[in-house]
Amino acid sequence: MLAVKLREIKEILEAQVLLGEEKLEEEVFTACGADLMSDVLASRDEKAVLLTGLTNVQVVRTAEVVGDIKCIIFVRGKSPGDDVLEQAKKAGLVVMKTKYPLYIACGLLYSNGLTCRSGEKNGALQ
Amino acid sequence: MALYSKEFEVKARDFDSAGEVSSNLRAILKQLSLAPDIVRRSCIVCYEAEMNIIIHSYGGTIKIEIFEDRIRIIAEDTGPGIEDIELAMKEGYSTAPEEIREMGFGAGMGLPNIKANSDFMDIKSSKDGTVVVAEILF
């Protein structure tokens, strides 16, 4: 498990930063990818980056509820609405978007050392 | 005797407000300097309960009660009720319509998530509505 700066994540995913440019020096250790927010809520793993193809305000709400998410990355080139960005700003989140699909984006980050911190092996439910 | 008690209204189908009660709860619990895990679990329980009222009921309330040793979250709604509680507790079982799934919910994880994140949970449901009580111990 490696510490990865949000700036490195931006570079790996060739992402565009939509919010929180000033926070790109922050380091994260973990990430998760999901389109179902119920799954994000159900997971007990620590997660600092959330990759998702869902672009509604529930993504930000979920990040707030989970508490440890610092950065949301929208995949497949999707752009969130202004209401989503406004809510994310209030929550102090970094928001990016990447053209890569969820599977590839997760794979790129994982292979660059951003894995998961979990009591369960690789986050798998047992 | 609760040290703190507050009731929030939750409107049916008001997806824009979904999570507001939970945000309020987070702010309250942070002021009390509770452990992050307690805050996280309480907020997840509250959020899922809110979503359930918004998705499945005709409207209801969420009452937050804080005691010296626990948080109690009471979600009460008027609505069609849960036909089969045992089935509703099963992970992945959902009666939510497609439009809800498109919002990232309705995955059949709501009640199981509430149970997983609380130390005590009770559901009472009839054709007039549902009451879910969950407690998180400090």
C-alpha cells in the first residue's frame, strides 16, 4: 500500500479537476469504485477516493455519510451538474472527471499502488 | 431520558433532500466529539432510513435521540408497509422501481446496512406504515 498524491491520480487518469485544485498535494491510500451507492455504504473498508459513473447529488451525500472520502472521480467522461459541484464544494471534496471507464480507471490506480486497506483480503466479502 | 432529541420530517420522493437528516446528524455528533466509527455508523443508518422513507413510503419522520451511552434513530412512516420483513432483510432483495436504481439506490442493501451498522434494530410494519428503531452503542 502506497501513499498516492491526488495530483498523481489526476495524471494517471489524465483527469480534469473540477473542484479542489488547491488540495492536489493531499495523499490518499485507498480507493473504491461503484455505481451503486448502497454498495459504497455497505463496504466497511476505508476509502479515500470514490470512482463512479453516477453523477447525481447522491454521490456527494454518500461521500459525506461515509466520512472518509476526500475525492470523487467521475468516469466515462461524465460531468456532474452544478448542484452536485455546489454540494461537493460545501463538503470540501476534490472532484475530477476522467474519460476512462470505471474498470480501466480502477485498474490504472490499482496497478499504480492505490489498493485498499481492509481486514478482508483485497476488500472481498467473506 | 435522552440528552438530546430532535425530529426531522422526511418527504416521500424528495430525492433532492435525501441525506439532509444524516448531514445534520453528522454535525451534531461531531460537536459531541464521538469516535469516527460511531459517527460513520450512525450516519449510514440514518441515511439508509431516510432513503427508505423517500423511496417506499408516503412520508414520515426521523427522530434522533442521544443518550449517555447510545444513539437511537427512529424512522417512522405512513405507507404500504413491508410485506415480508424477513425477505426485506435479505441482502439484494429490493422492491424499488428502476428509476431508484438509476440513482444508485434500491440495491436491496438498505435494511441489511442498517442492521450491519447498528447494535440493536427492530422493525414493526403494518399496512399503515413502518417503524424502524436502530441503536448504536458508544
